[in-house]
Amino acid sequence: MRATPPRAPRPPSEATVRRAVFCAARRAFFCAALLLAPAPARATVARRATVEGLTRQADLVARVVVRAQEVPKERGPQGEIYTRFTLEVLERLKGDAPNALTLQQLGGTLDGVTLAVSGSAPLAVGQEVVLFLKRDPTRPLVYLLSLAQGAYFVSAAPARLLRQDLRGLTFYAGAADAAAKGAARPLDAPEVALTLDALRARVRAASAAPVGVTP
């Protein structure tokens, strides 16, 4: 039986060639666009926190002065770098606390390597600040709630106004935000300026409210 010789492949049609050229050109265009497009600013996306919500979550709310900071030599299990702040407690707004606390925050510089966390509270020695904190269950450490949203910096007397530094945070709208469209403000705007007395009153009211009830 005579073997049938293999058929020669058919040359691609003109339409097929045009489609291939178009696809290659389109891929090249998108690659060039990606290379030329400016990189987006780094930011942490979060839900906007309120004084009342932070109070309900916090084990401790305290007005403190930052007395010292250091970066421990030991790293976390994944190589994380941490900064620890020594805090002198001036006033307890919720919960019990000793006169000094150690706050640990992710980020810092160790052995020439810097770990930066967008949205972390920019704490520094000498600052007076109201902090919303969670306790570590096994170590004598506390942690800040909701990154920079958990820190209200206190201005000098006599005004005693509070401010937040929310650089590095971007906020998304949740169901509660959509329901309050009438009184909404830009999501990246800080809370309306508070006095220290007003913050005290809001924290105490939220602490006294039954669970599930918004004061």
C-alpha cells in the first residue's frame, strides 16, 4: 500500500495575518502604556473610624506623652521591623493602665533597612497625644487601633485642640457612609476639629453605652 505524502501546510490567509499584526500591535501599545503611566501613590485603604467606634474596640484610651522610642534588634517571624515607644500616661479616659506603657508599631529602620507602613501614626518623642489602644494578651505591650486613626495629637494650651495626621490613608465608603449622604464630607478629610473636653465627653458616653447601642 502506497504511503500518502503529508500535505503541505496552507499559508495563512490575509485576514489571519492582519489579525495577528493587530493583536501584536495592541499588546505593544498596552505594554508601552504601562511603562509610561505614573506609578500610583502608596496608600493603605481603610474604613473611616469614629471616636465612638474606636472607643468600643479599645481596651484602653489614654492621654500620653511620648518619652522615648527604639527599634528592637529582634525581628518578627517574617522579618518584620518594629518600633517601640515609651509612653507616660497623663490621663485615663477608658480602662486602667500603669503610669508607663510600651507601644509597639510595625515599621522602622534596622541595620540600614527601612520598613515603611503607609498610614501609621507619625509618633515622635515629646508629643502629647490621645491614643486608642489594644493590649497584647501575652506581653506587656499595647498596639494602636486603626493605624493613624487611633491617634489624636493635642495642641498646646490654651486651645487644646486635637488633630489627626491621616497621610498615607485612603478611605472607602461603606453602607453607613451611603446612608448619611446628606451630611457627608470628603472621605479623605479629617474629622471636624475637636477640643480635648469634647473628646473626653464622647469617649465616656461611648464607654457607658450598652453594647450594640450607638450613643
